[in-house]
Amino acid sequence: MRKIDKFEKVNEENFKRLVGVKRTTFEEMVKEYKKAEEERKKRHKVRGRKPKLCEEDRVLFMLEYYREYRTLYHMGIDYGISEGYASKIVRDVESVLIKSGKFSLPSKRALYKSDSKIEFVIIDATESPIQRPKKSKNDTIQGRRSNIL
């Protein structure tokens, strides 16, 4: 069963809450991805087994991955694919959509202009490790250590 079929009965507001984009934007993304897949099939004689996920599910997978920040392993289990194939899907769909140029954010110059209207703001809230000094016994103060009984 296709995963996208579960989202057909969801109203417009909840679709955006689930996926992160409007249904019309999603459909445009799928159209661009399908067009790129057709071009790829024409250029290369595609052989082998058919992909486990249809084009709609691959775009949905990428959007859910960025929306929910789950690991590729866990999402792969939900979709019935391996972690490596999940990573390939995200990279592939992302690169196709970036190359199309239709789904990019405005430049900083465009944001600084007062006449531009911003419809939404995206914030990168990923965690990054901070280097801190290692704790050791020599770092503690002797006076404090002697007060502990």
C-alpha cells in the first residue's frame, strides 16, 4: 500500500501540519520529481528491480524526515526500507528539488528589501556538540573536598 494514500482524506490545514508544506506545493514537488525521474530513465537504460516506493512516497519520505527529525533507521522501518536506501531517497529527492530552482528560499538581499512579503520562516534548530574541558580530580578545589564528610 502506498503511504501517500493515507493522506488523501486529510484536510488542507492538517496536511500542512503533517508534512510541512501545502498540498499544492507537495503536488508541484512530486511533478518535478517525476519529470526528473522520466529524464533519468530516458538517459540511462534502467534495469533491475523496481523501487519499493513510488515517487509520491519518496517525496513524502523526504518531507517527513525533515519535518519530524527522526532517524533514517526508524523511518526506514515505517516504510519497509533499509537505512541506506532511506538516505539515498532523501539525497536524491533533495538534489532534484534543489536543481529545479522552484523550491529555494529567497536570498538575504530579497529579505532585506522592505517591499518583500515573507510567507514563512524556517529555523535550523539542529543540535551541535560543544567542546568542553574534561573533568578530572585535579580540577576540584582542595578546600571543598575537605569539607565533605
